[in-house]
Amino acid sequence: MGFKGFKYGTNRFSIRGFLAAISRLFMAIPSDAPGVFTAGGSKNEVETWHVIVSNSDLSSQCQLDKMVYCKCTEGKQHEFLLLYFRHPIQQHAVSILVLDRTPCTDDTQNNNGGSSRQNRQSSSIVSPSVYPTSAHDSVFTTRNEGSAIPSYLDDTYGSYKNLIDLEFSASARPSAIQVSALLSALSKHSPLYDLYQYQCYWYAHTVWEALKKLFPGCKETTRCQGRSSYHGLKIEKADSVDVVCEQYRIRWAGIENAAEERRKAKEDEVRQLRMEGRAEERAQCQTEIEQALAEAARNAEESARNAEEAARNAEEVVRQKEEVARTQRAMAENQAEMDRMRARLAQLERQAA
């Protein structure tokens, strides 16, 4: 990684730029976004890449900062694109993906990595005498650190040059899921590699122009001439930008509709779970109320029995008190009668004397 803070050609350099470059060196490179930020190198057909990106929320949110239009300076002067994606959370992290179209050969079918000098020939334009064959539209990604990307580009393409840079506006950067939808629509539009129409020149040109049209406000900087040409001669190619843009819009509308349906289904599921939860809660409350009422009824019955028992005990106490009172009255009456009899006896004794 170069230190962009240095001001070459002067005796001064930017301390801030130097420190920023140093800090970038020690920042962790994420590998948590399949198809964009990965731990190792992988090369996938665009349709497979579209599926990989679609199945990861983090991958689908990575934004395309810029593209670089590249051209080999050897052989058939193959053209390909570099895609610079920024991580949606770790904003310092940028991953460089390689996008190109080649004719489908045994090597491209059986070699997923494609990182050997022997594959340069399969990355070149086939001979005009060859009939149209299946196209191999692929995306290569690897961990964006060290010499991983330069080594892949050197091994795969040999000598090449950057023709044009395209920087997207911060307000209109395509996401990885949008780019993958466009590439998928493009491959379905022209699944065959045709030397006279649907070759690598057409592919790089159409991706480039379609993204410019779909996401306006980008800045294009030309560094070298020679785009869509072979040794200075312009190469004929199909004009498919408008058609592909329309196919992308249809495909993207389908993706958005599917996402909206999934969102509504999720909301319905959550709502159903909440309703079930409320019903369960109501049932639980009803059960608790019924249990409380039953307990209250049992307590009331027990209280009534206790009250009845207390009333009986009170009646028994009253009866016993009355019985005692009657006994005491009878004893008092007997005592009074005995006292009268003693008095009468004493009187009779006095009279007899």
C-alpha cells in the first residue's frame, strides 16, 4: 500500500497523510461479507455471485465507490473492469473485485481460481473462425491486502493499463446487490460469447455505460485512450445499454417486490406471534382468574363452615351458661327453703321450752 500522504517532487510531505496511511496499514481487513469481503480468493460466475450477495445482508449493502476500465497491452488486448466496494460498517475497508467476460472453455469451467499464466489465453478474444460459444462472465474477489490483487492481475492478464476511472457520487452509489442484479440481467441478455458483438469489449463497455446511466452524477476521468479497440482499430460491438438498463429495472423491481413481500411476511409472522402471545396471555390470565375465583369460593365455604361452627360453639356456651344459672337458682331456692325450715324449727324449739 502506497503512502498517499507524501508530496513527491517537493521536500515536504503531509504529516496527517503519512499518519493516515500508517493507520490504514494496521486496520483490520474484514472478511464477513461473502462475495465482496472474503478471507480467500474465489472466482464465481455472475449468477452465482448474485446469489451469494443476495443471501448476505452485509454483502448486499456494500457500496460501489468506483470502477476502473482496464486493458491488456499484450495478445488480444483483453478488457476487464475493477470494482472498488466499500464495507458498509468498517468504512476504511475497500475490496477490489475483478469483472470480465471470456469465452467458456474447459479451463474456465474446471478452474474456479483462474490465477495462472496459462489462463491468459482463455482471457483473450478467440479467433474469428470460432463459432459463438457460451460466455464466462465472472467476478473474482480476494482478501484486499498485500499483493493478492496485483498478483492475480499479473498472473491472469499480464501487462495491462488503466484507461478510465469512474467515481460514483456519494448520493448515488450502487450497492453490491444492485450491481449483481445488473450483471445477472446482462448475462441473461447475451449468454453467448460472440467475437463480432458480445465479446469482452462489449461486456466492459455495457457494464460501464449502464452503471453511468442508472446511477448518474458520477465522475469519469480518462487516463489513456484505446477503449474498445484492438491495436488502434475500433471493435464492433452490440449497442445494448438501453435494453440492459430496462432489463435491470425489471429485475430490480422484482427483487424489491420480493424483499417487500418477505418484509410483509415477516411482519405478519411477528404480528401472528404477538396475537398468539396475547391469546396465550389472555388464556393464562383467564386460568389465573378462574383459579383465583375457585380459591375464593373454597375460602368462602371454609369461612362459612367456620362461622357455623363458631355459632354452634356460641350457642353451646350460652346453653351451658343458662344451665349453670338454673342450677345456681335451684341451689339458692333450696338453700332458702332450708334456712326457713331451720328458722321454723328454732321457733318451735323456743315455744316448747
